[in-house]
Amino acid sequence: MKKVKFLDLKFQYDLIKQEIDTAIQNVISNSAFIGGHHVSHFESQFAKYQEATFCISCGNGTDALEIAIEALNLPSGGEIIVPANSFIASAEAVTRTGHTVVFCDCKATDYTLDIDALSRLINPRTVAIIPVHLYGHPCDMSPIMTLAAKHNLKIIEDCAQAHAAEYNGKRVGSIGHAAIFSFYPGKNLGAYGDGGAITTNDQHLAEKCRKLANHGRISKYNHEFVGRNSRLDALQAAILSVKLQYLDEWTEHRIVLADHYLQLLADIDQVTIPCRQTYAKQVYHLFVIRVDDRSGLQKHLKAKGISTGIHYPHALPKLGAYSHITPPPQTPVAEKLAPTLLSLPIGEHLSSADIEFVVSEIEAHYTIRS
Ligand SMILES: *Cc1c(COP(=O)(O)O)cnc(C)c1O
């Protein structure tokens, strides 16, 4: 039976096997495991790619968020606004750094922060906002930066799903005060293990992040403050440097496939397709549709060899981790969307014919049903 995988990291590896193997061999032959050339080379290439001045690599995307928040030196206990529809890491880092999570509702169109809801949540205790460029679609950064300037707030872009995405022609990760990236294997730029980075245009902030991620150290055995150990392995850096050269090509491929989905799915009444704002270069980390009978459709597709995903099954305020918040956050759109979201397969391992097959099976499901 034909199989359409949700993600196929083996396929991607086979495309660039020679280069990856050489890069790994290089690191091992030189015993350059921690820090050094491979790491600094990747950092400078990635900063350039995201159009930011500085890049500080670290252990993973969640650490990157924690380090960025700490480095901003925000008043402890201050409120940080996070979207209700995201991966938990976006909120977790806020709690971990001693701040208060405030959940903001999202739009039913592109699923990112709802600016009106955001404005209503800002109060004298608010210290920062974490706009998440969810599924690869940039948040509407212009009004967010205006709110930040007006209320003296820091903006930390969560770009974990948005490598190469652009807002009005500008790469994400270069717009807020700081930004974070994840190189988790399944992300659009993924390592062969964990990895993360912070980007910023602020030199002082960059230096603070660099120290925080490396035991608060200024030089060997001289520690200015208590930091932590969060590093990107040189092996991962070398792998990421190889993959970064293909990211443009892979991103364009995702966009072509997404456009194909959008065109073919437009005629199926039972399916709501994702909206792409005019300011957005959406990089489709995920291609998320909405349907009322999600489990039925998911089951049908699975029977036909098509894997799908759910991102995310619960709005963050509905999780046990945040059930203590009183009064409960008002995030009706995110809560209403959660049971209807279905992520269809997308990625460099798929062809236009695969997309046509997926859509034909979605069509078949609804034809059989009606
Ligand atoms: C993956 C992800 C993170 C966390 O990244 P890790 O590298 O897994 O720690 C943070 N935010 C969002 C939106 C993510 O998708």
C-alpha cells in the first residue's frame, strides 16, 4: 500500500548523506565536540540567514526561551503574555523564570495572536509578550511592536516553527528584542538531536545570553553570575550548517505543496483551509486544516496509509499544568479550534502527486459519508 508519512527524516538524510557524513567525521577526527569553529561558524551563518546581528546557540528551544527571558532582566513576577494555542514550551519558560503566564486568544484565520485580545490583556504588571509564529505563519508584528513601544514591553519572538518565515519581507527573529529557534529534529531546520538558538540585534543582550548559557562565565573559571550549561553540540552545529544550505530549497518546496493543498481543498465544503495574510511568507512547518469530524477523517486517512498529526489537542489553559489559574483565561477561539485542528503531511519527502492522493482521500471520506 502507498504510504504518505507525516515526517520522513531518513528521506532527508539520504538526500544529503555524503555531506552530513563528512561533516560528522570532521568533528570527530578533530575532537572538536564543544564550542569551537563548527559552533561559531553555524552561529554566524544562521544570524545572517535570519537577518539578525547576533546568534547564540544553546541546548534546545526551551532553554533558548528561558535564557532570553532571563537576559532581559524583567521584574520578577511580571506578567508575560503567551498565545493559548502553542506548544507548552512557550508558556513553560515563563513559569520557569519566575514570571506569570497570561494566555491570549488566537485568530481563527491564521491561528496566531489576536491583536485585539492582546491589547485588552496589557496592564501595568505586563512586562513582555511572546508572539509565536505558529505553524510557520508570522504574527502581525507591526501592531505588536507598537504596543511594546507604548507600554514599554519586551518582545521575544518564538520562531521554533518559523525558520525562514518573513513578515513584510523581513525575516522573523530580527523584529522583536530577542527571538528563539528550536532545532528539534522535526522542525524545518532540524538537528540530529536537540538544539536551539537565540537571535537578537542588541549586543548587550547577546553578551548576557552568551554568558547565561555558559555558566555565567567571562573567561575560564571566572564567573560573573550564576548561569547554566546549555550548549549546542559541535556535531549538531556541523549538521545544521550543512542543512542550512538546503533550507531555502526545502522551504520553497513546502510552499509549493501548501499552495497545491490550498487550491485542491478549496472545493471541499467540510474542510476549512488555513489563511495566509498578505504580510506573511508562511513556511508551513505544519499544514493545518479544520474539520468537524476530525477523528473520523483521521481514521479514514490512516486506513489509506496517510499519517496526520494534531497540533495541539488542547488549548494551553486547559492543560493540568495551568488549571490553577484563576479566574480561568478567556480564550474561547483557541478552545473552540482545538478539537477541529488536523495537520496534514507536508515536507521535502512529498511530491505534488502525494498531495493529490491525500486530497482525493479526504474527498472520498466525505463522499462516502454524505
Ligand atoms: C518546538 C517548540 C519549542 C521548543 O523547542 P525545543 O527545542 O523542543 O525545546 C518552543 N516553542 C514552539 C512553538 C515549538 O514548536
